[in-house]
Amino acid sequence: MISIRASFAALGLGLGLATAFVGPAAAQQPVASQYAAALTVRQFVASDSTYRDAWTRAYDNAAATVSAALPRSRAIGGRWHLFVIAESWCSDAMASVPYLARLADEDSSFALRLLRRADAQPLLQAHLLNGRAATPLVLVYDEQFVERGVWIERPAALRAFIEANSAKLDDDALARGIREWRAKDAGRSVLDEVLAQLERTARSPEE
């Protein structure tokens, strides 16, 4: 696998760079075909010059958290496809997807591709969060593209923080609280929640 770091270097970019099970994907074409035609992380990041540097920094900053998670991810076994629906301007995506991208870069049992919202409406509508299409949407498929997990928008603990504080804090204070929560969490929650789904699958592969 060509690393994201090497891909960015080839582009001359330089590195400074929601959990809900709501049903199977209902794509209009086979998921495997959609996945094969989707964007690599290199293509996704390179396609938006406005947010390119921020995504590159986020990927770089994910190193320590992903390194700590690698023994756990490698113990799961199998091969996994992470199919992510996201937009580069989305703060929720920028706070979580780089950790999954780095995991896929450093653990060869994972691969990751991305679609933008406009190209993924059937998938979004098949995986609503509280009745709405939310991103990032992370669909986890096994080697045969059987859906094994779904992660949507934000970690459960962050959603709980927002629900507990949205009525008490003004917009600026709430946004500051979210940034502080994310800085302290450092991507651990998204990795924990996605890997926990796969660990359950590994224990009960027929579910």
C-alpha cells in the first residue's frame, strides 16, 4: 500500500498537514463497485486547496493515537474496507477521518476510500442518524463487502457533551468546549468505537 505520507510527498504537499446501526446500505450499484471508483485519501485531500493543509496537519497529528491502537486493530484479524462519506470542509470529518485514514495507512488489514455527499445519497439515506443524513458516515465492510459496522458523525461521548451543554452555553462557548473535548480525546474515541464494532463481529461472525 502506498502510504498517505508518500502520496502527499509525491504531490509536493508536505506533511504539516456518531455510532448508530440503522440498516444495510441501499446503494443503486454494488458497494464493491462504488468503493473501487471512490476517492483515495490522497485524491480527497488534494482536491480541495482550501482545507488541504488542515487535513494534512490532522493526519500528521494522528500518529501517536493510531500507534497506540495498532496492537488492538491487528489482533482483530481479517481484512476490512472503510467507506467514508465526508466533505473536506466538515469539522466533524476533519476531527475523525484522519485517524481512520492513518489507521488504514499503518495497518494493512484496513483500506479506506471516500465519497462526497453528492455522490453518496443512497448510502446516506440508508443510514440516517435520528432521521437525518449526517456526515462523516463510516461504513465498515469485510473482505466480501458485507456490512459489519456503521459509525456516524461524532463519538458518543461528544454527542453526550453537546446534549448536556447546548442549552447552557452560547454558541461560542459550546464551540470552544467541543474543540477542547476533541483536543483532549485526540481521536481515541472514533478508533475505539469503530474497532469495538469489529471486535464484536470477530467474536460473532454470523451476526
